[in-house]
Amino acid sequence: MPTAPAPARRRARPDANPLWARHLWRRVIRLWPLKMLGTMAGIGGFFALYFWTLEHTAARAVVVPTLFADAWFGLQPWSVVPYGSLWLYVSLAPAFAANLAALRAYVRGAALIVALAMACYWLFPTVTPDFGVDWSQHPGLQFLKAADAGGNAFPSLHVAFAFYTALVIGSQLRSLGAPLGARAFNWLWCLAILHSTLATHQHVLLDVLGGLATTWLAVALAWRRRARVAQVAQVAPVALAAEFTPRPIRRISRR
């Protein structure tokens, strides 16, 4: 009597890697002094340039117009938490860089975002509208408003860096075979930051759209040389840049 065929083994998902977290940790500890000091220097230099530009363009700043959709986003004081979490979020992308080439690729894109935004702030300085809120009733937001003052509004660099970080971390997680939950959390964190820029009344919808466009343009400019290679390999330019690893040249022995 013929035996019944053995049940076929269930194929593992190609993107499922049970060791992804271990591999991610190995990336974190690789070049960690350079990553830590570089991130601190980058954020410090950015703040110095940001507030210098804010101070020297305040007299020329014009109010960013609102759209009808801005009325959908009321003041939500709790949103200051995801708003402030940006600086932790952006620190993860360089920390997860696979090697020095990936780190340089990240810095190149981030520098282009800053350059595009600062040029816009200097040439067309803007400020967010007065929402008529008594900020003394919201101590956390009052501190934020006192520090930032609503200047350098368009484009929103909070949005630009959150979007850029989500793209890079998303690429890194895919390359490691991270589960869907981890990749979804990455984008949910990004969306929470984007929402917080409106819910804290630090920005209006036009600022958000400008931030997204700034990142899109910076990525296009940063990886235009590798776009053709990415198309052939069927890999997104950001993913290719984030995971690019130089291979040693093999010598061909002659007989």
C-alpha cells in the first residue's frame, strides 16, 4: 500500500531572519566611537547654524499661509513627547550603519537636507502663524516656543529628518531581515513625529509638505550616480547606499 506523501515544509519568508537583532547589535558596536562623536558634533553644529540663521532672518520672516486641512489638527500638548523624540530617532540611523561607506552615505544625504533647508531659510525666511494660544497653560510647549519661536518654518526640518531617517532605517532593517513588526514600528515612529509638528502648532501643513519634498530632493541628488546601478540590481537607491559594502579585489592567478 503506497504511503501518503510527507507534508511539504512550509517555506520560510525570505525576509525573516531570527538573528536580525544580533546582527543589528553588531552594527551598533562597529565604529561606535566615531558614530557617537560624529552624531554629537553633527547635532551641535546643526543647532549652531540653525539658531544663527533664525536670529539673522527674523526681521524678514513672513507668515506661512494655512490650508483648510490645518483646522483638522488641534493643539495636543502630549505631542511634545514624539516631537522631542526626533533627536533620539535620528541618532539610530548612523548607529545602524553597516560600515564606514554606509556612514558616509548617510552623512551625504543629511548634509544635503540641511543645505537645501538653510538656503530656503536664508532666501525666504518664514514663521508659523499666531494660533492665539496661551502657552503659559502648557509648560512643555511654552518651553518649546521660547526656544524655537516658530521661525525657520518652511520647510520643516523636523519632518525632513524624520522622513529621511525612516527611509534609511527601513532600508537597514530590510537588509537584516527584520520582521514586519520592527519595520512597521519604524514608520509609526516617523508618522508620530510628523503628526507632532502639527499638533504642537510648531508647523502648518505647508511646512510638512515642504519637509517631505526637501528629503525627496536631497535623496535624488545624493544618489543620482547610483540610480542606474540600483535599477539594474532592482534595489532602491537609498537601500543600496545604506548597505553598500566594498568587496576586496580578487587576484586571478595565471598558470
